[in-house]
Amino acid sequence: MPLPPLWPHQEEAKREILERFERGLNAFLVMETNTGKTRVATEIIQEFLGGGGTSHKVVLFVVHTEALLQQQAAKLQAELDGRTVKKFFGGEPKGSSEWSEQRWTSFLGTVDVLVCLSESIRNAVVDTGSIQPSLLSLIVLDEAHYAGTERHPMAVLARRGVLERNLESPPRILGLSASHAGKQEDFEKAKEVVEKILQCEVFTVDTTGFSASREVVSFKGLHPLSATADADMRDAEQKLRDVWSHLPSREDKQHQTDRALEVLKETGREGFRFFFRRNLLPHVQKQLETRFGTHTEIRASIDAHLSEATREGNAFWSGVSMDGHGSKFHPKVQLLFHTLWQAWKEEKSGEPPLKGVIFVDKWEVAWALAHICQSLLCVFKSERRGAGGTQGRGSEPSVRQSEAQNSSAGGDGEEGGRGSGEQDQEVDDTFASRGIEASINSFYGSSHRFDRQVAQHLSRSESANTGDSSGPPLLAAPVGGRAKMSDRERKSLMDNFRSGQIRLLVATSVLEEGIDVQDCTIVMCYNRIPTTKSFIQMKGRVRNSAGKVVLFEDDAQEMREAEERMKEAAATAAGASSEGRDAHLQSVRQRRVPGYPYFPEGEGRGAQLSFDNCVKIFNEFAQKLQLSPPSLWQEETTSSGKGGIVSLQVPTPNGKFKVLGVNEAVGALGGRPLRDIDPHTKSRSAEEEKKCKLTWVAVRLLHQQDLLEKALRASGSAIALKDKFEAGRVGVLGGTSLIGKFSLQDILDESEENRLLAEWSGVSSASAGEAESVFSSDSQGGGPDGEGMPREGSREWGR
DNA sequence: GACCTCGTTTCTCGCCTATT
DNA sequence: AATAGGCGAGAAACGAGGTC
């Protein structure tokens, strides 16, 4: 089946890409979501596949999640009729992780386009080197803004796999994304970085008039909390502590409290109650049973404890309201009710059926909100049935009715900071300017009505503990990443969503990118949107031109402006004068690709090995080795009550410990006062000086003994420290601003350092004085100082 | 489960300025 | 002259995501 012709903007994109390739540059196309990026890519791929000459070369299409891989592979196969498209990720093709170079070469001989996961392909091209880049003609990076950070597999693949190898005819790189910036909101800078990494030119094409003009509404600042909200939260925290009183682990207590409060804060009382009953209590019960067993009498006492907790909690929580109007829900939830109700009404008038995604920050909130929405949609359904065939105008009387109710109940002046009239006006304007008829009264009124109904529905499903299968059909569901649900569960939810059975998904950022939902009519962002990129991506989930984007915390205007700035930044090069453009191309070509580990040149930043940092690393280390006490410091208490550091215990490769005395450690730094080292230190106390020196020496020794690398494989700070040591850019200063202007050489010269390290690792005889047991390797036994018994602090802790 | 990245939030430190 | 407090930068913690 022939493909439809390209749209003008796609033609332009294609032309621009090929032109850059001709000039020896790579290309990064910024094009809005849903304007046919993939189609442009297939056009380019066709060019590269050519007529199948003597030397067969392969096109890589790199994506960053498996879900996206499946989706794009299917799309490419459909558009590249007659070509062989294969997939490469994790376990597919079978055994490929152990394939030799020959095996890969022969496999690639059978492939035209290989759709692969960035992680997997980086491994094959860069780490094991089993795929030769010379076999590749083109590398397409999907969602290429990821390549804007050095360490991302896409960036590593491009840099180490291709750009740094000085190949005769290197494969071209084509980046595709709706936004060239990731977290960076300085778009010019983001552009520079990604251009440097990919040796490419970022450009964009104008899709105005083609892309769907989605309506963007924001409710920023329209949901004031009640005056007592803060106090309520604090009381709730106290109540929760009682409930957890029997939980085995202190950390768990804190964690569960935080989860619960987050739900209370973000959804209000009813969402919280539901979460408490259906999510937290089962967790507590499980924990208690794990700890105490499941004997009948124990179970009975656990049950008693939990139901008592529930009773008490209920008595307390029923008084909590997060808005100034006595609502059972958070003001944001009320807005959500209203928004969904509008969408639900529109559906009846021939619009596409309501199908939406709500993005939230935290899984707990997603979970609670999804259950609230489930109840809300059930209420809508029954409303519709109740309205019979009367064209769905059943809402009107109840709105009026609740308006009346509101005016009688709303007189208690709990309107928050602003006058209610001003607020009304603001909401009116917001709604009116978007063509949504509503007023604050009908809004609060109608939501109050839903309030009651939804709360009733929720409490019914709250007590229906087992009968899920016989309950109403699933209309709304939470979606989370791997940690929260299995791939299978998520896939099944997505399938049901596509088929229209599930009408609403409440998702964490897992759905932000890539996932194709053809006919989403509404996307809502419940929390603040972290970046412009997120905004663009979320917006992109609305594929329907009649669709709507609703922001609960962000200003739509602001977001749109940011988006425009992003586009402008992407367009600068393409629109510049020809000389400016040539100069730009030149500068892009000349930019050096930084190596790794990356330390900026010149005034660049080095590492920080501050006192605190040292202690953290050191304690982390101790924790990993399950040392007790966790801190390796020995402090002395003097008569004045002031503690001073007297020694430090350092683990050795044979599992023993050495005690370093202060004098030794200070001696190890050449006896130089710290003030000489750090000219900006004003008033560091004597103990701090000692601590600092001690820790520095200790961490040095750990490194020397290869212990950081071995024992702390998992520790980010230790790895970072190792890199920094090796790069020789560690300062021993306390502050942050000065870090990087010093290297080890600023503190010790090399010979001195070597002498000290040799001394300290027990090779030469230890310095005199009160050298306790020696930092000994196995062969050195008790150490040269003859003191057979290490002093108390150095007894073998450890396991 | 171990071990990664990414982005946000929080904390600390030093600089700078305004105030006492 | 000393000190308090605001500001900005860097680093780590945290909680999302991910792979193997």
C-alpha cells in the first residue's frame, strides 16, 4: 500500500535533514508531537537503504523504553514495506548478549532496520564492541533530547560508538524530538550542549496550522485551602503515629505517615480515608502478621488494634475539610469534578467520548485519585441513567438546588485570604475566556452535590472488601512504573484504555512520553509541571484536535511562552543569515566532545571532598560493611564536656581495623595547619580541623586499599569520589564555592603524598609516637610498632 | 534485587549587603 | 566593626523512571 504524500512541513524537514548530512553534520529535528516525525524518519531511512548495492549497511532506530520499541517497530515495518525490520533489546534476539562480532555481522546482513533499546545497543557497540559502527549507515535517535546529558546511553552511543572513532565514513546521526531540551530551561544552552554531544545542528520546522490547536486551560491559584488546613494536617500526623505504634520498623512508620499525609494534602479527607482503609491498613496488617504470626488469638488482637485505630481515625478525620466550604474533598479535586463533568456533558452532544489522562507526581496520589475518579464516573453514569432520554439536561436542577444550598451554608466567611467576590470574578473570567460556562457558585454547588455522592460511593467500595469482581466496571485506574505494577498489569490497563472500557488513567510520569493513545480527549496535570519538555510531551498525549489540556497548578500562559522560547531557540540557526549560518556550522564542527569522566576545562568544577562529604562517605562505607557502631569516630569527653576526636577506625582488606590517632592523621597532612590550605577558612574549630584531616586521610587510605571500589560498588558517592581522586581534582575544603580551584597538588606535593601513603599503609614502619595498631595488610600482622594489643577502639567489629 | 539515570528538593556554605 | 539575613551554587537525598 503506497504511503500518503508528505505534508509540506514534512517535505521541509526532510530537505533540511539531507542538506545537513551533505554538509557533514548530523541533524536534530525538533517537531511537535503528532505532526509526523516518524514519517519523516522513514523517508530518510529510505534514502539510506538505497538500492541494495554491494556493501549492505544497517539503519539503527534507537528508542529508550521497551514499550516505545514495540510501537515504533510496528510502525516502521508498516511504512517500510518490503524491508526487514528487526528488534533488539534485552533478551531479543535470543542469546544476542553473548554474540560474537562475526555472529552480529552475519545477523546484521539480514536486517535493513534494527529498532533497538538505547541501553542494549550502547552495550553492543560501545561496551563489548560486538557491533562494528562501519556496518551502520544511519542512527536515528527517537526522543533524542535524552542525548542532551552526557551519560545517557544515547549520548554514549553517539560519542563513544561513532564520533570519537574517526571513522572513514561514519554513520549519520538523526535526532528526533518534540523538544531539544530536557530539564534545562535555558534553551540556548541546552541546544549548545546537545549540538556538542551529537555534533549536530538543532533545527525546527513550522507546523503551524497542521498541529492540533488544543485548548489549554489553567487553574493556577484557584484552590485556596481552608485556614485550618495546616493544623488539621499536623493533627492527622499525630493520629497516624498512634495507628502505627505497633509497626516493627521506625523507617516504615515514617514512610507510611508520609504517604498518608501526601494523600490527605493532595486529595482531601475522603480520598485519604479510602487510602487509609484500603491501602495503608492492609499494609500494616501484613507487617504485623509477618512479625507476630497468624495464630488465631494474635490475629484477633491485631484486628482489634486496627479497628480501634480505624474508629478513632474516622471520628477525627470526619471533621477535616481542606477548603473553606466544608467539602469532603480538596479544592483541586472539586475542580477536577467540575472539569470532568463538563467533558462528560459534552460527550453527549456528539463529541468524542471522554477519555483522559491525569498526571500526578506521586504514586499514592495517583492511587487515591484514581479511586475517587472511579466513583465519580460511576456517579456520572447513574446521573445519565437518571436523566433518561431528556438530552442529558439532568444536571441543571441539581446545580440550582445546590446553589441555594451553597448560599445558605457559605456565610461563615471562611473564604481564605481574598474576598470571595474577587475570586468569583477570577474564576468566571477563567472559565468564560475559555468558553466554559460556569461560575464559582455553580462550580462549588455542583461539586458539593458530587461530593456527597462520590463520598458515598467511595465508602461503599471502601467496605466492600472482596467483592471487586462483582462491582461496577473499571472506569478509572492508576498507572505507575515497574516498581508499582507489573508490565502485564500496565499493558492490560492500557489495552482497556484504548478499547474505551477504562475512561480515565491517573498516571505518574510513566505515561508522559511515547505511549500512543490515539483519541485522548483531555489531559490534566494535577501537580506542577516540572519542565517545558514535560508540558510539550503531556500536551502531545492529546491527539484529538477537539481535545483539551487542563493545568491545575501551572499557568498556561507561562507554559506556552516557554514552549515558544524553546521553539525559537531551536529555530535560530535555521533562520540565520548565510554567513552567520556558516560560522555556526563551523563552530559546531569544531566543538570538542568532552571525554568521560568529564571535568570542564579551565575554571571548571572539580570535586568536593568537604568535611561533611567525607564523613558521609565514610559512614556510608561503615554501613555497607555492617559495622557497629555505625560511626567510625571515637570521640573523647573531656572535663569541660567538649568532645574531641581522638581516633578513627579504618577497615583493612583482611577485615580488621586500624585506629588512626589524631596526631598521626594530622602528621599525614604534613603537619600543616588547615588554615594554610584553605585561605578562606575563618573560624574552623580545632575539632573540625582534626576531623577534616582525619577523614581525608581515612578516605584516602580506603581508596588506596581499593576498598571503596570493592565494598562500595553501589555507592554513588564512593564511585564519584574514586573518579575524582583519579582525576586529581579533589579539594579538601569545607565550602563549596572554592571547590575546584584546588587539586591534590595544592595540598600535598606528590613525593610527600607518596611517602605518607606508603607510611600509612604499613609498608614502612609507622611514625613514632602513639601509633596504635597499624593499618595492616594480612602479611603485616600485628604491625611494626610492637604494640600487640590494639587499643580498645580497634577491636574487630565487623561481621 | 542490584544497580543505573533523571529531575526536584533540601541543605550547606560562602559571599554580599544592610543594619546595628 | 560586627553581625544578621538574603542569595546563589554545588552536592546529596529522594523518588520517579529504567535494565539486566
